Amino acid sequence: MFRNKTIAAGLCLGLAMAASQASLADLYVAGGITSESAAAGRIELDTLIGLERLHPQLDLRLATGLLLLDGDDNDENAAWLLSPMLRYTFAGKRSVYLEGGIGAAVFLDARIGSRDLSTAFQFQDRIALGGALGPGEVALEFTHYSNAGIKDPNEGIEVLALGYRLPL
């Protein structure tokens, strides 16, 4: 498991360094709990693309980063995430928003606690409700990871988290 922690730490450091250099990306950090009652943390770089031509209150948020999962007896896990999400802002650019999307995750290990995911590749379904707080945004989100029946068993896992998006 030392190898997994080293890989995760290296990827986090790489993301932090990229964030300091990327003027088009924002930093998103979230913490929460899994359906296995384990601590979960996520760090992402993302960008918001306006879709005003389709609808004045619609945006596309593109994010990539890491999901870090705590575990018992050296069964920690981590995943690389790719998350496209549509965002609907209810009134004005710094107002309450609802966003959701289907992305992808690649886990280091296909087991999370007592759950057998069967495949390292998982689909990521995420929905979030958020709004402006200080210079950034706060969001409450629910994410489900599943292989969509690619291989049995398809036990999946959920994460409930609170996150903060900070413009860089």
C-alpha cells in the first residue's frame, strides 16, 4: 500500500504545481464520506465554459483530479477522475446552481472496503448543489461510482461530500 500512497502523493503534488501555473483552471477541494463509512477527499482542477448560445444560465464544467479514499488495514485507495458536468445557475453568475454529469474514474484497486468493483474503470455519476461563498463557491455533492454492469459483481460505491472551488 506504500506504493499507492506514494503515487497518490505524487499526483497531488503534480496537480498543485499545475494549479499554480494554470491561469485557466480553478482549484476544487472536497471532503466527505463513502457508503462504506470511510473518509474521502478529492482535489481537482477545473474550468467553466459558458454555453450562453444554448441558454444564458447554462455552463459546462470540465474537471480532472484525484479521489483519495481512506481504509482499514492498509486498504486505502485512489482514483484519477475525468468529470464533465452541466451547470444551471438559477439567477446571475454568482447565484445558486445545480450541476450534474457522467464522468469516468480509474481506481488503483478494484476493491473498496468490503465492496468488489470488479474493474478499475468506473463510471462516475455526480450531482451537486452549490453557490457563491467568499471569492469562490461551496457545493454539496453526491457521487456514485459503478462499472455499469461491464463485469459482475457491480457493487459500486457512493460518496457524499462538501467542496470548495477557488478561482486561481
